[in-house]
Amino acid sequence: MTTRHATQLGQAALRICGRWLTTVVGVAALLLLLVEMAPGDAIDLLPDGETLRAELERRWHLGRPLPERLLLWLLSALGGDLGTSWTIRPGAPVSEVLRGPALASLLRLLAALMTSAGVALALAWRSAGHASWLRRPVHVLSLAPVFLLAHLAVAGLNASAWSLMEAGWIDRPAWFALPTEPSVLRSFLAVVLLALGSTALSGLVTDLEDAIARLRHAPFVLAARGRGEPVDPMILRNLVPVAAALLADRLAFFVGGLVILEKVLLLGGAGSLLWRASLERDVALVLAIGVGTGLVVATGRLASDALRAYADPRLTTAPTR
């Protein structure tokens, strides 16, 4: 690696880290502002709130300006202290409240990303550069928003199960009409619907088709084909940074869709917990989930940019010598 190339990589790394920091601070500031704009405060929701108001306002810094409160929370979070829950589990450490739901949501998110990428790659590999009857139905299915797909899926499953039970063909399924119980089926639905809906699959297929078509006609691929070398592994290797960038660009949409699906499908996770914490004005929990989400999105983009910088996209069009 030349000195000039190392300098360029260093400058790119600084820009990426700057965007990463801006994303995290921006998310925290926006969430705090939105919660503060709602009428009332968290103390109003506590049984003995008015009796303890003076003490809680001092402990939660409610009388201080928003920028100061944001700075205090960020400094505390950097030291590993996310604070305590205000209303969801009063007095419990936020890290303890969030640990289980965050892990469940992260696993669903990763599964949806891998599912979407795998299905999109298989479809794009087949249809890139020529007509395919699969393209239109995939795009039509993917246009439906995730909340609509979730509603239709749940209604369809419940109606089908009820009809089969009335006919005596099946016994009552364990998942039927038990919205508060953990369900592998609902988690599976969340992963599949998140991978397909709200144009997630359609956009990935279209972009991967373009990338595959370009790579198949790249000079280094044509040269390798002329020498009788296998070109598919070469194309797939060069697709890795492209696919990573496409997933990173859509990561925020996947996270937002997961929040909706966890609420609609009544799944325990960080998304449904964020919804509840926002309603109950649990600011410490809202900030922790929001900043954690921002970290996931920013880190995904950081990893994608680092992978592209390491792979150097110019190699995909450079002739082999």
C-alpha cells in the first residue's frame, strides 16, 4: 500500500467516524426533543408522582435545558451507565431491562437481512441481463408495506386455523389466539415479512441485477472467460462489497420495519419496548434504545464502507494483466 493510498484511507476513515458520531448524537437529540414536546412528563404517570416530584425532577435533571440533559446522558452512557428505567420498571437499570429484548430484536434483524440478501441474490443471478417472469410478481409482492403484510398474514392464519378446527381436521394449535405468549411462528413471520415487504426485496433485486450485469461484462471477467477460467466465483467475490453497501443503505428501513412488526405481531423486543417506553415517557429507556439503534445503523454503514475501501471497487473494472 502506497503512502498516498494510506492517507486516502485515513481521511476516509475520519469522515466515516464523523458520520457515525453525528448519527448517534443526532438520534439522541431528536428522541429527547420529541419526548419533551409531548404534554406532561413521566412523573404524571407514577402513582406517588406528585409527592415525589421535587426529588424526581432533581434526580432526572428535568429542570435543566435539553442540551445539558443530553450531554449529561451521553457522558454517563460513555461511562457504561445508561441510567435507570423511569416508568416501565422504576429503578431497574436500563441495561438490565433492555438486554433480553435487544438480543431478540438483533437476531430477528440479522435473520431478515440475510434472508433478504440470499433471496435477492438468487433471483438477481437468474434474471440479470435478460427477461424473467419472476421479476414482476417479486416487485408487486415487495411493494406491500410490512404492517399490511403482517395484518394479512395473521388474519389469514387465524381464519385458516379456525376453519380447520371447526371441521375437526386439526386440534387447536399452540399459537392460536395467544398473543401474549412467545411464539416461534410470529418471529418467523416477522423475519420473512421484514425481508420481503416495503420494497426491501424489490430494491435489492434491482440493484443486484445491475451489479451482476456489469460484472459479467467487466474486462477482467471477459479476460478470465477467454482463458477458460471459472468466472462465477470471481463475480461473487466482487459482489460482496456491493451487497454489503446495499444492505447498509437499507439498514435503517429494516430497523424501522422491525419496530412496526414487533408491535403488530406482539413480539417482545426492543422495537415494541421502544413503543411502550415512548408512550410512558421513560426517557432513559427511549434514549438507550434510540442510541443503540443508531449505533447499529451507523456501525453497519461503517463496516460496509470499510469493506468497500479494503476491496477497492476499482478492481471490478480493471483489466487483468
